[in-house]
Amino acid sequence: MLLALLILICLHARLFFLILIDMTTSYFILSLSIAMFSRGVSPSLFAPFSG
């Protein structure tokens, strides 16, 4: 019983962590693209980040 509860808590914490990372990443990409569009920078600036 205790083990199942612990596993459930771990899964929920991991899910929350993944959602947090996803939100942070999407916010970063959104702010980056807004900055790009507002300055009118060419997409060639994205070349170093695309890997």
C-alpha cells in the first residue's frame, strides 16, 4: 500500500516536472520568436541553435 502511494507520488511529481519544463520551453521559444519578429532579424540567426 505504501509502495503504491510512493510510486503514485513519484509519477505525479515527474508529470508536474515535465509539464513545468514544457511550459518553460514553450515560453522561451515564444519570447524568442516575438523578439525575432519585433526586430525583423533574418532566420539565419537560428542556424547555430538548430544543431
